[in-house]
Amino acid sequence: VTAALAGVTLRGLWPRLRVVPERSATDAELLLCHTREHIEGLEAAARYARANGGRLFLPPGGCFVSGLSVEEQMLPEEVAQYTDVRGTETYVTGGSMQVARAAVGSLFSLVDVIFDVSDPISRGISLSRPPGHHAGRDRSEGFCLVNCVSLAAAYARQRAPLHARRILIFDWDVHHGNGTQELFWEDSSVLFVSVHRHEAGFFPGSGASDEIGKGPGRGYTINVPLPAGYGDGCLWAACVEVLVPAARRFQPDLLLVSAGFDAAAGDPIGGAAVSPSFFAVLSRELRRLAEELCHGRLLLVLEGGYSEEVLLDAAGQVVQALVDDDDD
């Protein structure tokens, strides 16, 4: 987050931005997407970590099992580092849930602003962590505790039921947003489009092109799996040939973006080769698409990205793209 904010600072963009008030998401708001048992488990884990110091890693699968105390299920760091099981890569500290609630609550403040008819602002970006798109209804994994972008979609529908009936979530993170897909798998009011690296052994393993939703949500999940090393051309083609026509058919009221920067060249985890500057190109195109379809309503949410140098460059350019005039 510090690197992303530094990118904004170095470009001298703060005078052109409005910082929305920070607030914490309530239990009722988190329950829009997650089970009460899971939120209570995360809170108990954070309290236990606070009392004992250090980091505690989630149990296998990122889920808490009923009948066992949270203390019995959490893994100490010296054990988790030798456990190659999904979910155990994700940890909590004493302040993790406080930070996660602040990240979600501040995103809700952005939603409030863009659905305020008396406010001229229609787009924004949330530069906060932890990321969220791997978190499912009752599990946390992939460094994600709660699903920020999904909660923003659910909150928008609750906040503005007449003006946020249909929401498009576009995920350009190098990893598939499996949590987001799960949460809207049977929901025809949310169109989820994910462009990501997909191959055997690459986390999270989901996101094949035949994963398209179920029941009333069938056809409202669109996955574009790409090979390792994909770059600007592949990402651009996916947007032009898949995202844009799908968005025009769907006619959303709000466009949300899971904006991970781990597909950028130089990221130590992603294994892709997208130019950091290309995310600004995408952002300008998404601005135009939002202006065409949903009164300019566009919100970006920071997801992955594990190189400070790349985050500084890419995030700074994306914010620049959001604030520049159309003819800049």
C-alpha cells in the first residue's frame, strides 16, 4: 500500500483527488457475503494472535471447523511454513481484522459517493490491503480474509437498490478470483469476468473457460484463462473481444475492478509480462466503457501485486488515468 500511495505522491496527484472518510465495516455488512461463523472465527483468531504476538496461519482450506476452538485450529508460523495445503498460506495478526474492516468500510464510502446524485464524482480507487478476491463465503485463502470487491457489489445493491441492480466485476489480477466467482455463481445480477493465468499447479487452479455459473447465474461468469508469460496483447484482446461485448449485452449500473498488479512484468509471483503502463491504458478504456454504460460509475479495488517498484509505477499511472481529462 505504501508503494502504491508513493506512486500517487510522485506524480503530484493528491491535489486532484478527494480522500473519502475512513470507516469500519460492521458485522452486518460483512455478513452480506460471509457467514457469521467465519467472521467470528477470524475475529477470535486475531484476538488470539494479539494476545500471543506474531502471526498465526489459518487451518487447511482456510475454513474453521465447528466443535474445535480457534486456538486449536490455527497454525504457528514454524508449522505453516512446512504445510503445503491451501489456506495455510494466509495469516492473521492482532490487527488484521481491524485493517480488513477499515479497507471494506472505506470502499463502502466510495460507493456512497458515486451513488450520491448530488455529488459529481463517479469514479474512484481503493488503495488498501488485505486483498480479497480469493475469500469465499466461509473461507479465507490466498492472503485474502474478506472479499472486498464482492462486499462492495452487495453493499451497492443494498445502498442503491433502484440504481445498482446490475453490477459487473472485472478481475485483471494474474490469479483467478475464485472467491468472487463462488459468491456470485448462481446470481444473474452480477456479471463476473476474470482474465488470469491458468495452468496446472498455479494458484488457485480454478478459472477454466467452462466455469460459467449455475442455475440463474449460468452464463454470468466468464473466465478467460491465459498462459504463463502473457503480456499486453493477450490482455488487450481479452478485453476487446470478451469484456466489452459482454458488458454491452449486460448493461451494468456499476463497474467494479479487482485491480491486481501481479500480472505486471517484474512481479516475483505472477509469471506474466504485462507492462505496468498498460494498466493505465486499460483504465482509460474502462472509463470510456463506464461512461457509455453506467453514468461513469467505476471503482477499482487493489488486489495482488508483490513488487514495490511495480506497484509504485503501475498504481501511479492508473490513478493518473482516472483523474486526467479524456483528451489528456
